[in-house]
Amino acid sequence: NLIERMFGRLKDWRRIATRYDRSAHACMSAICIAATGIFRLGGPSLEETPFKTPS
């Protein structure tokens, strides 16, 4: 669930959602830059999002 939410956040970045880059290396670089931006700019963390825990 945590990974799915992270990919959902990354897809908010247009370059990653549309994958304009031709090479895998350039695409991975864009993903790293976007993930760093999400981490550094803050906002609600993925752990703060409520979800059901198994009982």
C-alpha cells in the first residue's frame, strides 16, 4: 500500500506520468529528482495517510 501511494504521488509529476524520456537512464533520473522533490518539499508523508490495519 505504501509503494502504491508513492507511485501515485510520483505520477502527479507530468514528465514521469507521460514518460517523455527515451532512455531508461533518463527516466530513472527524472523519477529520482521527483522523489527527492517530494521528500524535500514536505507535504503529508505517506505514513500519515489513514489506512486499515489488519486485525
